[in-house]
Amino acid sequence: MSKLVFAAGMVAVVSLGACAKHSGHTETVYAEPIPAPVYVEPVATKKY
């Protein structure tokens, strides 16, 4: 039984090490803010 526990522990350590090695190579993507829409108030051209 101790061999099984040792083997399971080694598999866990190796898999976590492999995952940690690959996680450092991710590319960071920065989101740019969306510009606010331009709003122009309507202007009355006719005089009543």
C-alpha cells in the first residue's frame, strides 16, 4: 500500500509542477476603455 501512496504522491507532484511551469507563459491582455459616445443636444433653428 505504501508503494501506491508514494506513486500517487509522485504523480500529483509532477502534474502540479507541469501545470505551474506552463502557467507563467500566459500573455496578459489589457482591455482598453470604450470611449463615451458623442451626444449633441438638438438645437431649434425655427423661431415660433
